[in-house]
Amino acid sequence: MIEVENLHKHFGSKVAVDGVSFIVKKGEVLGFLGPNGAGKSTTMRMVTGYLPATKGSVRIGGADIEENEIEAKAKIGYLPEAAPLYSDMTVEAFLRFAAEMRRVPASEIQAAVDKAIETTFLEPVRHQSVDTLSKGYRHRTCFAQSIIHDPEVLILDEPTDGLDPNQKHEIRQLIRRMGETKAILFSTHILEEVEASCTRAIIIDRGKVVADGTPEELKARATNAGTVLLRATGLAGSGIRTELEKLSESDSVDVIESSDEGITARISPAKGKAQKLGAAVSGLCKDKNLTIHELKVEEGRLDLLFRELTKRDADK
Amino acid sequence: MDAFITLIVAFAIPTAIVAAIFVGLLFYVLPREVRTIFKRELKSYFTSPIAYVLFVVFLGISNALSFFFTGVLEGGEADLFLPYFQYLPWYLILIAPAVGMRLWSEEQRLGTMELMLTMPLAPWHAILGKYLAAAVVLFTMLVLSFPIVWTVNYLGEPDNGVIMAGFVATYFVALCFLAVTSVISAITRSQLVALLVSVAICLVLWLGGLPHLSEMLMNLKGGWLVAWPVLKLVNMVGVMPHFTELAKGVLGLRDVVFFISFIAFCLIATSVAIRLKRA
């Protein structure tokens, strides 16, 4: 399990990470979201002990990364952002090296290497030299080294970067599967990935955590969450509109199409009424004897929330 | 035939002793992590052309120059010390940094430093593992220069003990230059910069110990107040007097301690440089 408390990192006068705290328990997959330069990689580098923190603490399975450096590091598997590899080795030799360094007992190294190669689909390039590999294979080789010792904690910096859609899908499945028995922290800027494999997500911007919750909770926070799309007939459009606006659950009505027979409109919920708006609209239609052709409560969209929270002043 | 056996004994034994020191350190004294890094590093020297190129360059230069220009052959008396060992450190000023330049700069260029330093090992494991691998490359290079020893033994009856001492002294100098290169390669990600800066520092280290410089310092003492402490320092860490003493066959404790503490200092400085690089 990963415990991060009030983590700060200053580079000279520049503040890269500004008081980040979170906990990832065993069985959790925490997605780490944020625009480029938000401090994701810097945070991960401090969590893995590569960069010393300016302030704050990181504990891995109870061991402090600075005080019990070696014990803490032994529990981590880490895929750095650039997926670095020794270019003069073959895939298998590199994984053997990683296994030895990660303290896999000598008698189990072959089995560990075979398993990592199988899990990350590296069989076709097993004996190939690293510097002749394509980007996808390079990335997976580095990914394989991070899981070779079956660590309790996995830290993956953009694990699907540079992969094709099929490979992305496989890796997401893999992260989800491994997440059942490990504590996983992974960063991404692909939002669908969060929904596909995370149990929880954090959005950070300019070094600060701006949102923290399950993907569902985060989606509910998006401005479009709970918006109701209605297409109904039975009254003049303008009349329906007035009735909709009168509802205490609605905030505004955005008319898409209006005629003498009916209306197509998008109704935004009033603050705190997102859960109730759908029922209120359908109740209204029943009272007024309207025929409902379409009634849809929209789910919040992560990308909208992400944009709202991480908007730069210049964009406004 | 007897001469040949003496020769084998005179050189196989010291070679075996140094090899035994390496094996003993790696397999019995130091932790497994050091050995793993050492193996990877050594293998990478010999899977790339770099080690072979350096061997050819070193052996080519050292043998050619001593045979053709310094007159081992014409000397009549086969005294290997002056013509051969006096020049070896000069070649090492270039060769040792060329062997060591990739130690840490390559690691930074590839980004693998991030992997290495997030593995469960202390930085000194990595520093030592890498240093020992490069030290073995330099050792192999010196062992490969045995044909010249064989030649002078064929031509005359040299004092093999002194020749051996020359090799020991040369190896210590090579290890010092390598340690300097280790520090510099931790500072820059460019191998070329690491090479050039290391060569410059090794040159200063070597020349700093020139006997004339000490005399000059004596005369300057009253004058250049600012430059004097700097020159004095360079003169103090100058490698040459220690080399000369050892190479004469005087196995002085003082000189051995100098070399070992110099190397230890540089390896510690390497770890400081790596720490600063991460902060």
C-alpha cells in the first residue's frame, strides 16, 4: 500500500508539487490524471524514491522511502515515463538482469522471466536486441521489468503511451487484473483509461490535487451530470418550456427544437438536484398528458470535469 | 626453458593474485547487487566494440612507441623501466577516461539511471559495480601487454621484479584516472564531455606531481599568494611521485595508501554528484 502525505517538490523557485496527499490500498487502482506539466511524473519519481521530496513523506507498505530506502524500494515495480532500457542487451537478458536486481531468488529467475514475457506478449522478440525494438515492444519490455518480481506496489507512468489500440486494451485489462491483488498507481492523460481500469482517480493541476474520487463520483461532478434530454409532444413547445422552467429541480432549459406540437430540449439541473431532475421531468409529462418520445438522463463526462478543473487562465 | 618457467611464474602469480582479489571482492565480500551490476557492465564492454578498439589502440601505441622511439631494442641492456613505464601513464591519461566515460553518462543519456536508482540497492552498490567492471577492462589491457615483457626476457635478463612493480604502479595510476572519470561521467550525460574533461583533469593530476613543480613552488612561496595554495594542492595530489616510487620496486605503504584513498575519495564524490543530479 502507498501512503503519500503532504508531498512537496521545489525546483529552485519553481513549485512542481504542492502538498499532494493520497493513499492507495491493496486492491485499488488509482488513476493519476492531469495536464502535461501538472506534476504527475515528479510525484511518481518521489514515490519511487528517485527524487528526494522537498517536504512530506512517502511510505510503501509501511516503510518510509527515505529512511528505509531499500526495504521500501524492494516492494515497488516501476515503469518510468520514457521506458528506458539498456540498448546493448536482448529482451531476455535485460529481464534477467532486472530479476536479479529485484532480488528474485536465482532458482526462480527463469520462471519469472518466462511469466513476464508471456504476460506482456514479448515472446516474438525474446532474443532480439533492445535497440532494434519498435516503440510498443520497448514499452512492454520496460513494463515487463516492473512486474518481474511480482511487487506489492506498481507505479506506472503512462503505461499505454505509444501502444496501438489493441495493445492499449490488453494493458488496461492487465492493470485491472493485477489491481485485484496489488496497489497500483498509474498516470495517464487518456480519460477513457480511467473508466476502463481505475477504482479511483485523482486529478492534479499545478502541483495540487483538485479532485479525488471513484470515476462515478468524478463524473457526477461534471457540469453536464444529470442533464436531461427530453423530446415530447402534446402541447405547444413554448408552453412545455414554461412548465419545465417552473420545476424547482431545473436550472435552465436549452431548447433544441420547438413547434406547435412539442419540444426537444436539454434541461440542466439546479444545484444539488442532479439526481432528481429526471423523475421530476417525467412526472411533469405525466401530469400534462404529454407523449414522451425520448427522455435521457446524461452521465457526467470526465473530459468536461477535467477541462473545468485544469483550465488555464489564458483559455478563459 | 628455465627462463621461460621463471617468466611464467613471475607474471602468472601476480596476475592471479589481482584476479583473485577481484573474484574475492565480488563473490565473497560485496553484496549480490554489486556483482549483478558488475556482470552487466563488463558484458556490455565486450559486446560493444569499445573494449577491443581501446585494447588495440593502447597496445599499438604503447608497444610501437617503446620499440621504435624509446630504444628498448638498442639499449642492449634490457631495462624496461625507463623507456616503457615512464610513458605508460601518458597513454593512460587518454585511455582510462575512454574506458570510463560511459560509466554514468550513458546511464543518464538512456534514462536507465531512473531504473537503476529505484531498484532496491544503495547507490554505492552501483558505483562500485560499475567501477570494478571498468577496472577489469583496464587490467585485461595491461595483461595483454605481456608480449613486451616476453620480448625483453628473450633479449636479455631483466629484473622481472622491477618490471612487475612497474605494472603494479601503472595499474594504480590507471585506477586513479578511472576514478576521476567516474566522477565526471556522473556530472554530464555526454560521453564526449566526460572524456575531454576527464583527460584534462588527469593531465593536471599527472603533471601536478612533476618534481620540478615542487621546486618551483618553493621559489614562489613568497610571491603568488593566491595561486600558491591551488598549486600546492595540485602538487599534493599529484600522482607522479607515488607512481615513481612504486615503479622503482619500493612497495611503500605511503604510496599504496595514497592511491587507495584517492580512489575512495573519487567514488564518494561520484555518489555525491549522483545525489546532486537527482535533487
